[in-house]
Amino acid sequence: MSTHQPTPPNTEKGIIYAPWERTFNRILTPFEEFIHRQTTSGLLLMGTAIIALILANSFLAEAYIHFIHTPVSLSMGDWAINMSLHHWVNDGLMALFFFVVGLELKREIMVGELSDLRQAALPIIAAVGGMLAPALIYLAFNHEGEAARGWGIPMATDIAFAVGALVLLANRVPKALITFLVALAIADDLGAVLVIAVFYTQELTLNWLIAALVLFTLLLTLNFAGVRKVIPYFAIAVLLWYALLQSGVHATLAGVIGAFTVPARSKYDPNLFIARVKNQLEQFIANRHQDDSVMTNEKLHSVVESLEDSVMGVQTPLQRLEQYWHLPVAFIVIPTFALFNAGISLQLANFGETLSHPVMLGVTSGLLFGKFIGITGASWLAIRLGIGQLPKGTRFSQIAAVSVLGGIGFTMSIFIAELGFSSQQEYLLMAKTGVLVASMLAGLLGFVWLWWLGRKV
């Protein structure tokens, strides 16, 4: 009798596998899970920043500087935009970053952590304190001259790094503490956007500003008219970006403005969605024959397309766009920004002078001490006055430790430094050095403090 066992079918409960698909799934699934973790974008950002530092301080420094300042033109007939790669990244690619920030802000204000004023009060007040104290500390070191323009640099918290560091301690900190930091960082982002719009705007060109206002009105009109197709919003947002670029207002704000006009309404309510899906499944069953596939049966293919429309219709454009753009921004846009902006030349021979420079001291002290004083002090005052309340299951000592993590100010801080000191290279170098030093110390101290507090739970 033959003991040969028949080869198991290449299907499993209706799942059709290609010959090597299961093998690749075993390899790719853990990788995909790693990619979607909160900490991964922070680690990638850190790695890219280290690469930029190495390039700027090696024999490749000249080639690196030449590369990031390579002129790139976009032209059509007599019309042209001429900018360096560095400016294309900071003024163009970062508009996508601000677009995702805007989508997150709108969602959080409508249905998230900032939608309930009682729950949002503490992180909002903490964020305000965490912006004011660093700015005042910076101005104490740099209260006059061109250096004073950098007061906005230590105001911003980097949400990817800060939340990533806290998630690493997820088993030692209450979930409500992570929620508090996310809400605080989002409110902080909103404050940073307003600071950029109001205080880091160049000389305004009225005609282009009017054009931008008209385009913004057109975006609002599309929203109120119930247009849910993404393409019209995208086309007008690109024109808005160009109008702001010419107006003197920083062009990346087009991303935030465009995001706030994206519809947050579903096409189908849940009840209609259920009815549609039931009807479409019945049609699928009725039109299915033995050995049919979606590829050979046109009616099945038509039903599947209708199902896809139902699934798309029950989601809001806001949700779809935030989900779609999150990974490209986290894993392409922000690391590219770091590669083009974190490459500072470390003059070790003059490092003592660098550490004592007022801009360096103002940025470092603002992020490291200002964030701690501002967030902790504002939180204590809000709780004392009964305006805010501690997140469930947290202690005030954990709020204080989280406020240290708030001193991680990488992406937005460097972005504001580029705006404030675009024509002052020495100050820009000092500001970036201060951001890197403060972010590293804040991340380390905040992580260790929270880890130690976690031992006492």
C-alpha cells in the first residue's frame, strides 16, 4: 500500500494562494507590522538625521552641500519656478506634511481628543504653557537684534519622536498618558502653524494674497456644495500653494488650509450602507455559478465594483486621505526633510563657543527647561483651579515626566529655524545644533524618568 500522502490543495477555506505567497507572507507580515508601529517613523527620522550629520562632517560634506542646493526648475513657456532642492523640500514637499497635520487637527477637533472641552482643557492649557515658557526663555538670551527672530523655534514638540518614545514604555505607563501627550502635541502643532502664519510671514504681495483668498473660498464652496471627489480639492490646493508662495505667506500653510476644507461627511449613513451591502451580496450570490471567478463573470465583477463604491461611500474623504497619506509623509517626506536640514557642520574645535552662543543656549534651554516648566506649571495651575483634570489612572509626576519629552522638538523646530534665520547662516547653525542637543537630552531624560516611575506602579 502506498504511504504517499496527497499534496494539500493550494487553498485554505476559500483563500487562493499563489505558489510562494504563504512563504512571502511569513516574511512580509512582521515587516508590515513594524512599518505601521508608532515608533518606526521616529526611528527612521532619527536614523536619517544621523546620516545627514555624518554626511555634513565627512569627506562627502562638499558633495552633500552641493547636492541639497542643486537648482531645480519647473517651467512652461515663459512661466517658471526656480528653487534649489532644499527649497523644494522645505516649501513644496513639506506642504504634504502640513496637509496631514491639518487632517489630524480637523479630526481631533471634530471627534477626537480635542472635541470634548472638558477632556481637552488640560492638554490645551498644557500646550499653551509649553509654548509660552520656551519662547520667553529664548528671548531672555536673545532679546534684541536678528537673533530675537528665533523665539518660535523652541515652542514646537515633535509628535513622532515624543509619542514614539512614550509608546516604547507602553507597558509601564497608563494608556491615558499617551492620549494626553498626543492631544498636547496636536494642540502644540496648531499653535506652531499659527505662529508660522502670523509671525514668520515675509512681505506680503496683496494681489497674490487676494488670489489665495479666492482659491480658499472656492475650496469652502466645494465643501458646502457636498463635493466629495478628491481631485477638485487637490487641483485648487496646488494653485493655492503657488499663490501663497508668491504672496509672502509660507506656502506650506496651503497644506493646512486645504486639509481643513476636506469633507468630513460620509456619502452613506450606516443604515443605508448595511442595506446596500446586503443587496449587493444577494446579487453576488444570485449571479455566481460553479467554477465562476470575478475575472470571467462580468456580473460578479460589476457587483464587486458596487461593493467597493459602498465601502468608499461610508468612509469620509477626511478619513481616507489621512490614512492614505500618513505612511508616505511619515516614511518619505519627514525623513527627506531631516536629510536636507539636519546636516550641520560640528566644529569640535570651537564647540565651547557653540555651547555658549546665545542662540544655542536659548533654543536648548527653551526646549529642555521651558517645555518642562511651561507644561508642568500650566497643568498644575489648571488642575488647581479645577479647569482641567488628571487623565484617568495617571499621577502628576507622570505629567511632569511627559513634559520633559515635550522638549523633543525636531521637525517643526528646525522648520521654524529655517524660516527665522534663512539669511543668517551662523544663527541657523546654532539653532539647529540647539534643537539636536535639546531633543536628544529631553528624549533620554524623559524616557528614563518615565521608566523609573513605571517601576513604582
